[in-house]
Amino acid sequence: MYYRIILVGPGSSGKNYACKFLCDIFGMHFGCTYTTRPIRNGEVNGKDYFFINKEQFIKKLNNDEFYTWMTFNNGEWYYGIDKNDFYNPENNVIIMTPGDIKQLLRSDRKKSLIVYFNISEDVRKERLSKRNDADNVERRLQVDREDFKTFTDYDIEINKEDFTIEDLKEIYLTYRDTS
């Protein structure tokens, strides 16, 4: 029985695109992550992420409010999933990293359908180059290579960059038919 779908993949692999389809077409609900990184063009606070400053993040961390958390970009940016958001039954789609997945409790892992977007580095490099955000493309690719080098804890793998609504429908049906 699955209670949530967890989307995981390197930068620009299509996680946000898939999340939008799952929410817009299948009526699922996204559980936002908190971050201290700068907001990108087109992102909306409270929809894509909860953007907070480092002091606010540390306060939540000290109050034991995060289910998972980690830092990126040499400790410059913090990311965390609030316990209340993770356990909210309405938030049935969450985007995570391999580091987040390693922090899942065994009981929560059993209730999660993990979908891995394993898209070629060439495609992701092109997409990252078009983002025009605060991160360096080469640094991001190198970090992703390390983060995903031994990643195997997933249930479904999508490895075509032009995945379709039919591919996402299969994910949704797998989730729905077992929940």
C-alpha cells in the first residue's frame, strides 16, 4: 500500500515537470520542501518551495521540525522536508534526493512509491544551461554524478527524456491501485 509518490533524479531530469502533471492531471498534491537557496525565475514561494533564510531554517532544525534535511553547494544552501508536510495525507507527491531517501524510516519507505528519473547527462546539461539560475552547471553535474553513483533504492525508473503523460499515468495507476 502506497501513501505517497517520491520523485527523485538529478538536476533537470524532469521531476518538477512530472510533479506538475501528477498534480494538474491526476489531482495529486505536492508536499513542498523548504530551502535557503535563491528563488529561480518562474518559481513561486509556497508552490515550488518554501523559501526561507538560513536563520529561519536553523530555528526549524533546532525545533526538530524536519523529517529530512541536508545542505548543498558546500553548505551554502539548506533543504528540508517538514515532518508535518511529509505526514500530511494530502501531500501525496514529494520530490527527494538520494540523501533524503536514505533518511526514510523503514515503515515510511514501505508506504512510498519511489520513481527515479535517470535521464542522460547530455540532455540534463542542455536543460541546466537554459535555467539561468544561481548554480553552476558543471558543479551541479559533478554533484549529481556522486549523489546518484550508487543509487538503487527505487521502484520505477524512467530513463527517456521525452517521457509522456502515458508514462506518468502508469505511475499514477501503480500508486492508485495499491493505495
